[in-house]
Amino acid sequence: MGKSIFRSPVAWAALVSAVVVTALALSWFQPWKLFTDTYVDEALPGAGTTSAVPAPTSATPAPATPAPATPALTTLAPATPAPASKATPAANEILAAGTFVTHEHQTTGSAEIHRLANGRHQLVLRDLKTSNGPDLRVWLTDQPVIRGTAGWHVFDDGDWVELARLKGNRGNQVYDLPASVDPRDFRSVSIWCKRFSVSFGAADIKTT
């Protein structure tokens, strides 16, 4: 009977090394994500939605003045306009918006910067559709969006801020901007694969 090749220490070492390398490669590249999707459907802020500010009311109504028994010639005083409310209701507003273009992976959808009635800012991704991938992040950057392979790696060349890990590769989602971030300092949004330093897709956000 022939001897098994795996009785050799060298063969066993080679086999173990191959298994370890394969496991590390699978963990690093996570190829199964190309065939799976994560859906998100968050409530989106509505543009033009106002914050409720109740109108001031008088605590006690003014007493009615009785009419004279015998009317004479009466001089009508000019009407006095009602005092304006001191607090003007604020409204949500879309400051900038843009449409995603494809970089390393097919990407569609739109991105919007909202200023809420309370003064905070949010990034809204509408109908996003891209590939699932390892270590995807949502970046605001000061770099222009360039179509094609020339635009895959530009977003870490300048200033950028990471808002969060991508919640899902499909659907509607909202990301809060830190109070220290001025959205006017940025011009694009990238779905950024941090592990491989490449953009899956990006959108130029232009003032509306």
C-alpha cells in the first residue's frame, strides 16, 4: 500500500499554511458580501417642516366697553395691527444635493445636506443602491467627483470627515453631522471602502 503524502511534516505544514492563508483572505476580502444586501429604510426629514412655536395668548381677556346710550358723531380710531409673534417658526431646509455616480462598484441614488429647524445638520441618502462590501464608511470630502477609475482614490487626498459606517448598501438612511462640522467646507459624499482605500460611488453636493 502507498503511503499518504500527509504523513510528511512538510506536507502537513503546507496544508496548514494554505488553510490559514485562505481563512485570512476570506476574512479580509469577504467575497460573500458581493452576493448579499443590507436594506435600510429610515424616516427622512421633510423639507419645509416647521418647528411648532405656539402663538402667545393673553392671560385675562380685556373687559368689554359698553356702547353709549345715545350715539353721536363718532371718530373711529385707526386700526392697530396685532403684534407679530416674537418667535418665527423655523423650517427644515435642503442646503445641497447631488446624484451618485459609479466608481469601483455600480452605485445609484442621491445625497442631500439638510439643515433642521433646530439648527442641526444631517446627511440624507435616498434610494441608495451599491454593492455590499467590507469596511464601508460614509465620508464628506472637499474633493470633486471624477467619473471613471481616475476618481476611485481621490477622496483621502484632501480634507474629509467620516460620519459613520454605512448602515446598509440599499435604501434610505440618515447620518447626523457633528456640531463642529460646517457642511459648507465640503463638496462631495463618498461611499468609501476604508480597508482598500477606494470609493464605491460618490456624489457632488451642490447648493440648491
